[in-house]
Amino acid sequence: MNRCLIAFVAIALLASNIACTTRSVAGSTLPERTITVAQSGNADVVGSDSAALQKAADMLRSGDTLVIGPGTYQMDASLMIPSNVTVRGTAGKTILMKSRGVESAFTEDADYGESYLSVAQPEKFHSGMGVEILDDTLNAGWDVTISKIVAVNGHMLQINPPTVRDYDLGRKHARIRNTYPILCTENSANVTFEDLTVDGNKGENTYLDGCRGGAIYMYNVRNVTVKNCVARNYNGDGISLQISDNVHVVNCESFGQTGYGVHPGTGSANTEVEHCRLHNNGDIGLFLCWRVRHGRFHDNVIEDNGHYGISIGHKDTDNEFANNTIARNGVTGVYFREETPLNSGHRNTFRNNKVVDNGSPKAGYGFYIAANVNDTVITGNQISDTRGANATQRYAVYKAKGAGSVRAENNTIEGNTAGN
């Protein structure tokens, strides 16, 4: 064998060995690493704000773990997490805290697809800040723009991504404010959040609903787990997942939100919420929005929420609720919203739940079944008011006019002031 051939073979063997030990990110074959963030000391990134956290998150590759050390981190923007990673804090000690809210009017309309926006008070904003763009009409759901400032030049803010609607300054008071979800994963798969506390600082911030925001927010994701986390005090929803499949919320606490504790919506299927405590939220503990199907909600405590423990509505079908305690919610333990016959929440099953002590002196129901809801199964539950003379849960199961079939079997019903 000549020298050139020997050299070629040697190079080929070396390349082969390198290929065995250096692997592509796309193939998830690089060695798994731990990237650390701490507020001081020895870490991959040292800092105490969202910029430091995002710097560390941008270092992640498939299979990595981001460990965020103890401390309170000021969140001036969303922390965006990619696919195939774990983000872990120290339980009760790693706190992501939303910064104080600011707002400015525009000085001209903010049109669809615009990235350069002229504002009246640019000094309130800085590069890297998360923002919401809205007006008096386009102010909720998918009509608001959630973006990030990439540059400030005089009165001009440059944002990315651009606006998603036309926002009218003259008649509808178009404006920009630093409202956004805090801990996020979007268009991703195989993500785990563990042992993190996310605080919305709602007293210093304006409202953002769960379509676009939340303390913990997931959009178009698959196979995501939120475990041992706390979402609290968000001016909106605690944990929101939209257009998602196979999201598991496990052993979490969500409380103090203006809106909902946990909000699966917009076609989210195969959601599982288990061993969670959803309490003291201003509106609803567990809100099933549009097309939430084949979910499993079990072994949760859902109590002391402003209106309803659980709310079910538009095409929310084929879900199971088992072994939950649903207590002392302001109006109803379980509330079915009225929809058309084709769009109602059909074929939902409730097994072995405690639905107790719900309502107020004005209205109180264990279950409220709205018109056009069909094939509801309520079996083996305790549906009671235990408070004697102070009872407010008037009906165990109330069927509104036009409600469809309800199969109620082997339930323990007592103490409801107006009957069963």
C-alpha cells in the first residue's frame, strides 16, 4: 500500500472516530450538559434578571438542563425556552418576578406588519423589554401583539416580531405597554419545567388574558411537563396552554391570578392536570376553553376561586374529572357554559369528586348544566353543603332549560338547600 493510500485510510479512520464522538444537535447526539445561572459566584451565567436567564437559555442545545439558582430574578421580558430541554430551579427559592408595568400612547397608528413604532414616552422603554400592543377594540385574545423591543432611537421603538393587527391611535387609543407572559415555550416539544416559582406582580401590571399570556405560558407545544411549580399573582392566568398536545401539569400550585388558575385552550388535546392546588384566583380555578378534548383532570384541590371551580364550554368534549376536591367557589363548583348543540361540551365524566360548599347567598350550585350539553356522567361523587345554617350550595346538580342527558349515579347528596 503506498504512502498516499495509507495516509488517506488514516484520515478516514480518524474522521470515522470523530463522527462517533461529535454528534449533531438535530440528532440529539451531543453530550447532555447542565447550564447554570446564579446571582453570584461560580456559574455559566451570573446575573439576576431576564437578560441573564435568556443568555443562558440561548446556550441550550438538545438534551441540556438549565439550572436557575435561588433568588428573585427581575423579568423585563419573557424567558423563551427551546425544545428538548429541562429548566429546573430550587423549590420555593427560585422566583421569576415580573417587572413593574409601564405604558405609552403612540404618536401615530401602529399598522399591521409594522416593526417601527413612534411613541409619546420612549424613555419608559429599553432594548430587550417585552411589550404588548393594543387599542380599545383590539385588546384581547389573538388581537393583541406580543413582541420585544430590539432598539430605541429617539421616539421610535423597533420591535420584533412585527404587529399582527392595525391599531388605531385617533379613535381607539392605540398604545404599548410592557405586558407579556413570563416563563414560555412556544412551537416546541419535549420541555420540562421543575421547581420554579413565577410571580406576576399583578399590583403593578395590567391585564393580559390567557390566549397570549400567563405566568407560565405554552403555545403550539407537544409533550411538555410542568412539575412542582408555583404560578402566582399574575394579572391574567397562572398556567396557560394553547394549541398544544400532551401537556402535563403535575403537583403545581396556581393562586392569586386575576383570571384563571390553569387554562387549557384553543384545541389543546390530551391535557393532564393532576395533584395540583388551584385556589384563590379571581375568576376560575380550571378553565377549559375551546376544543379541549380527551383531557384527564384528577386528584386536584380547586377551591376558593371567585366564580367557578371548573368551567367547560365550546367543544370541550370527552374529558374525565376524577378524585378532585372542588370547594367554596363563588358561584358553582362545575359550570357548563351554554353553546349551540353542535358546539357544546359533550361526553364529560365526573367520578369520585367532592363538590362541596360552593356558592354565595345569591347563587350556588354543585353542578350547573347549561342548555344543549349532552351525555354528562356524574357518578360516585359527594355533592354536598356541609355548613348547616350557612349553606349556599342550593342545588347538587342543576339542569338549565334545554340541557341534555345527564347520568347521575351513586352520588352522595346532602345539605343542598334547594334540593338535589
